Amino acid sequence: KNEVEQSPQNLTAQEGEFITINCSYSVGISALHWLQQHPGGGIVSLFMLSSGKKKHGRLIATINIQEKHSSLHITASHPRDSAVYICAVERGAQKLVFGQGTRLTINP
Amino acid sequence: DTAVSQTPKYLVTQMGNDKSIKCEQNLGHDTMYWYKQDSKKFLKIMFSYNNKELIINETVPNRFSPKSPDKAHLNLHINSLELGDSAVYFCASSPRTASSYEQYFGPGTRLTVT
């Protein structure tokens, strides 16, 4: 069993829908990262958080340290949000341990 | 004005060959990393360097040797390539290891070993 589990593995939705991707982890962490991997392969950091909630535009990330759980939300989803979203936990010295990713497809 | 660059973008080679992948960052960051993404798209850390010093070495075969000539560069040399080395290799950088910072990723190098 991976230290970091994401759900769902695949998600297809219609444009405009509210999207939630979940991440659970089983180890102590210093921070949690959400990354986006574009269809072309590039990886971009979306959020890094160690408590509470962060918001960038239509994206919101939350973390509950006690429950070892984080969620990534996308409001008013758009086809350009189609990508793989990856949760990664940081285990000291900036060592990232990755989840298996969630493939999101937003249909027009 | 590319932040983290890698060369080459694609690399096709035969088993047994030796190859290198180069990574450069112009962000002034202290820490650089190499990650491997396998055919199932699962990312795993291989190495990290902080100011040219090896910090993380994750049970990677000795055939893989990172080299950091200065803190802006972290190259990956692979000896005696095997079929299982086929993957996408990502370089990344971040400001330093003492605290948590976002990491900035390069575009990746797709290595195919035939």
C-alpha cells in the first residue's frame, strides 16, 4: 500500500461542475503539495500547504493534519483544467513522496 | 527565460550504452532534484543536491550517478543502460532544504532504451 493514496484515479465531468480530488496519507509530513501535470507532460506546482486552506483563482486546497487528508477543489471547471493532478507529501529535507495521480477530463 | 531546463528532451539509445541528461536552473535555488516517472506515470525521487552536496539518494542503482558542477546544474549520468531505465526523468529545484518550498520542475527527458 502506497504511503499516499489519491481518489478517484480517473474523473470525467462536464464543464462548469465542481470538482473534488482527495488525498490520504499514512505518515508524518512537514507539508503537502498539489501538482498538475499537463497533457504535454510538464509539471507545475499548484499548492504547498501544511495547515488550513489555500486558494488560487478557481482552485482551493485544504488539509486536515489530524485526519491525514487533503482535498483539491476546482470550481466552475473548464476543459483547460483537464490534466493529471498529483498529491505529494513532504517527509523532511524536501523529500517528496507522490500519490499515483488523478486523471481529470472536463468535457465541454 | 526558462526557469528549469533539461537536455535532451528525447533520448533513444540501445541497451548497454552510457548517456547523460543535463539540467540547469536560473532561479538561484540552492536545491536540485532528479525524479523518475515510470510507464504508469508514478513519480519517485532519485536524488537531491543542496549547494552541490548530495542530500537524498533513494536506493537507485549505482549505474546512476548525479553530478553537480555548481548549484545551478545537476546532471544525471547513466551507465550500462537497461530496458527498465526507460522512463521520463524530471529535474526540479527549490530554494533550500531547511523549510518547505514549492518545487519548480523541468520539462522532462523521455528516455527510451531499446
